[in-house]
Amino acid sequence: MSTGALHNFIRTWRQQPTTYFATLSVLIGSFTILAIALLIQQNIERALTQWGREVKVSVYLSESEDQAKSAEVRKKIDESGYFSKVSFLSKGEALTKFKTRVNEYAPGLLADLENDNPLPASFEMTIEGGVKSNRQFQKLVDWAKNMKTVAGVDEVSYGQGWVENYASVLKVFGFTSWIFIFVMLTGSLFVIGNSIRNSISQRRDEIEILELFGATRGMILWPYVFEGLVLGFLAALLAIVATYLLYIWQTDLMMRELTFWDVKTQVEFLSAPRMLLALVLGTSLGGLGSFMWAKNVSSGWAAAEATARWSD
Amino acid sequence: MIEFMHAYKVYQGAVPVHALKNINLTIDKGEFVFLTGPSGSGKTTLFRLLSAYDRPSSGSIKVLNFSLNDLNAVQVPTFRRHIGVIYQDFRLLKRRTVFENVALPLEVRGDRPRQIREQVEKIIDQVGLFHKRDDYPDHLSGGEQQRVAIARALVHKPGVLIADEPTGNLDPHLAKEIISLLDKVNAQGTTVFIATHDHELVKAYSRRTIQIADGQIVKSS
């Protein structure tokens, strides 16, 4: 069945080269914009992930240093499986650290701290894998809220203001990029659908004849869906090539113009999974677009219905 | 084999056209029957109903073991694979070669490529078009297109062969050859039902003849 569909596709392509070339060009254009969007998304996500890795969480213990309670808090932190590099900072260590930092700027302040150390002991840790999504941020907020109720814990800090802003950026960026991808995909769906609809109207007689000789709906429909799948795949593949050429051109240009910025190490081309995603999306979109427009192509009585229309 | 019972066909419109009126007809398995009548008498409409190309407005039609009134979307293709139809306007696929056109019923049936090639080449040879098997219909004369249509209708050895003016575009010599070919097919057990207004041809073959006029059967011998 696929050999027949491929044969049919090649024949159609040869007989209507202009139509196919136009459709393929528009699709390559749309998919290239889409691939560029994926490229931008990938690199922003990479930068955000880098920032997300820098989120540090501190659990401050109550004034009274109780080793049993401190061990209990440590156990809770470890049990969460959420953190890496957990370190304990005693009151004394906190004071030493504080002194080191403040000494340069305000040495007078330190005199009062010699006899009265107000700094609490704490656990400091980083989040395993960093905060990459809004969901992970929410998980952190919930964990911090729960942790504050644990006996011996005075305060949980994760740079709330900064992380909240960062989470908002993640949320807006995720939402915007998906909206953009959705709009581009819908547009492409219509381009493919239009091409297939054109193909169907040019082959209306052929469909009737196929019906009259006993072709099933699937047999009639499949060549159109196949056509869409091939168009989608080819367009996605060529769009990736076009995006790669654009990437090389732009990064080379920036390397020449902005010598201080090592753009090639900071802006990466689409990763293999993203390229695969683009190919799968393009191919599926082609098949889906064709199916949507061709699904009613044959009712088994197309010829009869056409006759009824003519006689009306 | 073929049975019409009180079949009517009305084309709706500003003025409804009663194309067929109360058709009652039975054709047994293995018969060779001519359907004659002037242009516009209802021959083509009758054949359209017979090939499930169209549905009757009322009455019932049975062909082979299929009740055409009750065919659903899944059964229609199955029925059509059991019959062979030669259309007056040939209905050839312009984007396919002679070979590919003739192969269509076998492809649709899911035959193997080797089997298809053997059967198609054999029938194309029988209708005298072997040398044109790779040509496209637009490059053929009317008579040649007619022969391609005939080969396509016969290639899958149908139980019933319905032909609407199969010799209409052929010279008398070729027309006789084609009817002889259909005669051979009939001798092998296929029921053949031919619409024609070629009275000479009908006379030459003394077979059962049904005459239709103004949408009604007026004579059945």
C-alpha cells in the first residue's frame, strides 16, 4: 500500500511541480521560524537552568542549639531527596563567616558580637539539578512552608524575592513559547490542508473512479495522508538544514563583530532530541493536516452524491 | 443474479425527472442480455443503479447476493469488486498508464504484483493493446480507450459484467470482436448485460433483448 502511495506521490509531484514547490517553500519557511523558536527556547532554557542551579536554600535553627533537634532537621532535609551539597553551619561558624565578610566594611560593628552571638546555626544546601520549572519552584515553596513547622526550625530562606521573579520569568517564557509554537503549527496545518484540498479537487474524478472499482475509504484516503506525511517530513528536514545554515552564518558574524563574546559556546544549535521533535512534529502535522482535509473524501457514494448535486 | 422489483428513480429538482418507472426485471446467472432503447430512455440510469453508482428512489434491486438498497459504506466497495462495469464515458484514470488502469480492480482487491502483471498483460493482449500498455489514456483514440475500459472491467473475472454502449466508439469490425470477447467471457459463466442501440449487433447475436422507453420496460424477449 505504501509503495503504491509513494508511486502516486512521485507521479503527483511530477505532474504538479509548481503547486508542490510552492507548498514546500511555505512549509519550509514556517518550520524554519518554528525551528528558530525552538533554538531560542533551548538557549533561554539553558541560561535559566544555569541560574536555577544557583538557588541556595538555608534552614535556620532556633536559638537554643539542641543537637537532637538539629539531627532531626538534617534527617528531614535528607529524606526530601531534593537537595545536594547539604552543609551545617554552627553558630560559631556563622559568626566567623559574618566577621570575615563585615570586617572590611564596618569593623566597629563586630565589637558587640564578641560576647553576644545573635546568629543562628543553619543548614545550607543547593537544589539537586536546580529550579528549572514553575512546578519545581512550587515544590520548593511547599517544602519551605512545611519545614518551618518542624520543631527547632526558626526560618527557611531560599532568596524568596529572587526565586519568585525567576519563577515568573519561567512561567511567562514557557507560556509564550508554547503559544508561539501553537500558532505556527496551526498555520502550517492550514498550509498543508490547503495543498491537500487542492490536490483532492484536482483528482475528484480519480476518487470517483477508485470508488466505482471498489476502493475502500482507507485506500482512497491513504495516498493523501501519505502525501502530507512526506511533505511535513521533507519540510521539517529542510527547515532544520536552513536553521543550521542561519545559525552558522549568524554565529560566525557575531564572532567577527563581537570578539569579546564567545557566542558559539554560549548559544548552542538544536540538540538531537529537539531536532527529532521538529521532525516528528513536522511529519505528524503533515499527516494530520491531510487527514483533516481528506477524511470526508469518500463516502462510498461520491459519484452518486455528485450526480444528485448536478441534478439539483 | 440480477433482480429489479418495482424500482423507480426520480431526480429531484425544480421539475422532478422520472428517469425509471416501475422496473421489474430478472436476469439469471450466465445469461447474455441486451438492453436497447433510444437515447434518454433510461438505459444509463438503469445501469447506474445496477452498479451501485446511484441509489433507487424506491423499490428494490438485488445483484449477486447483495441487496443494493441496504448497502452501507463498508459493503459498497465489496459489492463493486464483484462486478465489472464498462462506462459509456470510459472513466479512465488520466494520470495512469493503460497497464495501471487495467490493474486497478486487482490492486483494489489486494492481489500480488506478480499476479497482477500476469493477468493484466493477458487481458491487454486480448483487447489488442499490449503495445500501448505504457501509454496514457490521453494518447489513445476513442476506440482504444474503450478497449482499455473493457479490459479493466474483465480483468478480475467478475460475476456480472455490465456494459453501457461498449461498442459505441468502435468500427463495426472491432465492435464484433469486442462482442465476441464478451461472448467468450459469458461462456465462462459470467452474466453479461449490455446496453446498446446498435440494432445490427443485437440482430447478429440472437440473445435475450430487453427494450426500454421513457423509463419503462416495453418489451422483454
